[in-house]
Amino acid sequence: MTLLRKLYDWVFSLARSRHATPALAVVSFAESSIFPIPPDVMLAPMILARPEKAYFYAFVCTVASVLGGILGYAIGYYLTDLGLWLMSLLGHSDGLEEFQHWFDRWGLAVILIKGLTPVPYKLVTIASGLAAFSFPVFVAASVATRGGRFFLEAWILKRWGPAMLAQVEKRLAMWSIIGIVVLVGAVVAVKVLF
């Protein structure tokens, strides 16, 4: 419990620091192509620490995530071997045929659904490049899904954040376990559906 409390306190101290916005941009950019941690772990505490900047943080997160997504697309499109290797690290080692099948079968829905969920977005960006999916459609869908996700999160946290924060502070361990269960459940559900 003390380790969890220290991590929680560290994230909130970073959220209040002058380095918070650049760190959020870096994490959002990197998560869309190579980094395993979603930007929500920084976005949520930053909004809770400074609710008046909620939509600014959502904007930063969206722009950086889409730019990182373009890098992920480029990795899949131009560096196929690297893209396939990264996909195998993410548990999708079936190769190029699998990604082509995803986009042939579901097309834009792959980006729209996976861009809104907690599934690692780098999976979508690299797969889009590997499948040579339409780049303009990819960018537009990325803006819509990433922006939708981050602005919705900003709106919810700005509106109900202080009350939620008080509850989280009281029951940190319980809420951490619930969050992990929900995240794992969402990832499993998406894997079963796709």
C-alpha cells in the first residue's frame, strides 16, 4: 500500500509541476508508436490538479497522440520488418496478412473502435501502415477518436473530478484494483471481438 501511495503522490506532484505539459505531450506521442503506457495516467491527474486547464490538456494530448500515430503509421508503411517485429511484441505475430484482413473486413471501424478504447493505440497505427490503409482517412479517424476520448475524459474529470478524487483518496487500493479489472476486461473484450 505504501508503494501505491508513493506512486500516486509522485504522479500528482508531476501533474502540478512546470514539466507536466511537455511530459504529457511526450508520453502521448510515444504511446501512439512505441511506448507501452497510455497518456491517461498523466492526463487524469493533471486535470484533477488543474481543472481549469482540462481542455487545454486534452488538446495537447490529442495533437501529440495523432502526431505519434503518424510515426506509427510510417513505421508500418515504410519499415515493414520493424513494424511486424513491434506487432509481434504486442502479441500479434500473425503478420502482414492479419492486418490486411482487419482492414479489408472492418476498414475504418478498426481505427474508430480501437482508438477510443484502452487498447494500445500503437497497435492501430502500425497496423494501419502495414495494411497501407488510406493515410488521410487514418489521420481524420485518429483526430476524431483520440480527440473524442481525451476531451470526453477532460469533460468528465472537470465536471465530477473533485468528488471522484475525494473518493479515490479515501479508498486508493480499492479503486486501483477496480481500475485494473476494468482495463483488463476492456482489453480482453476487444481482443475477443477483433
